[in-house]
Amino acid sequence: AQSVTQPDIHITVSEGASLELRCNYSYGATPYLFWYVQSPGQGLQLLLKYFSGDTLVQGIKGFEAEFKRSQSSFNLRKPSVHWSDAAEYFCAVGGGSYIPTFGRGTSLIVHP
Amino acid sequence: GAGVSQSPSNKVTEKGKDVELRCDPISGHTALYWYRQRLGQGLEFLIYFQGNSAPDKSGLPSDRFSAERTGESVSTLTIQRTQQEDSAVYLCASSSPLAGGETQYFGPGTRLLVL
């Protein structure tokens, strides 16, 4: 069975600081991996995804994520956080079942 | 339309009443998903439709929950005899292999409050 762990429920950073959100997954084969962002009162928007190939994936809004098979991780990073990045971030893993499994989310708080 | 739409955006109902939630997927998307998101929680899978195949209902929490989809268009999620624990945001998503594998496009959700 596939699963996703986002160990941090809340992360607080200062505007302009770097950010790393952690995601660990469990999946029996090469996974499909996703990061979504949910702003207050909104649905989820895809930031980036990994299917195969280059393990460093670039996404929208200046985000990137690195797939590390040896660590079963897909951490999300951004070099300089903006106040508008404050939101809920979800990591998801998918595969042949076509039903992705989502983590419980990490809430990002940005201090001015 | 350009994206996934859901209606109503908010619904307040009394315990024991039935509610119907609607999802309009992106045109041409063959797959449609319903999720439940309780306050401060992640997404809980409910049901998955793919084309004309039998839906995957493995996530429905009880027989009070049901969903239908007509072809590759609109879907409705029905909750009968609502309970207070049904209060949540119900999210719909659609996807198509032609649009990049399993990337899901989400609607804004329906916020259900059961009093």
C-alpha cells in the first residue's frame, strides 16, 4: 500500500528566508510524486510533479523538489519565501492505481 | 469551462437532512475524484470514476454516501441523513491521461456544515 508522511504540521519562516518542506513516501515501485498548494478557501493547485527522469523538478512560483529514492523523500524547497506563499502544502504519491494518496499537509506561516 | 467547478460553494443543513453536491469537471477529462477534507486534516479519498468503468467506491465511509456520474460529465455526491461528523470541505478533482498522467485539477470545494 502506498502512503505519504509529512512530518511537520506547521512551519514558520520569515519572509525572504529559505524553505524546505519534508515529504516521505512508501511505494513499491517508482512512484509518481506531487506537491500541491492550497490557499485559504481554495482548492488545491499543482506546484510540481515527478514522473521519471531528472530527480530535481522545477515547479511554479519558484518552487523545486528533489526525488531521493534512497531516502524515499520528495522534499519541497524555495530559496526565498514571499508572504503570499503562506498556505497549506500537500505531498501526494501515485502510481498504477490512479488514486493518489495525500499527506495530511504542512501549514506554512510567513512572518514579515 | 476553464476549470473544475463545484456547487454550492457553501451548504448549511440540519442533522438528518439529505444533501447533494455537484461537480463539473474539465471538459474531456475522463477521470473524476471526490475527496473529503475535515478541518485541519488532509484529503480523504471517497470515490473515483474513470470513463465508463465501474467506479471505485472503496473510500466511501458509509452507505449514507453515494455518487453518480453521467458519462464523462457532471457528478453528484449525495449524503443521506447527514450527521455532524459529515461537516467538512468536499473537493472534486478531474484528470486525463492526455493532460499529463495523473495530474489532478481541483475545484474550489463545497463547505458543508451540519448543525
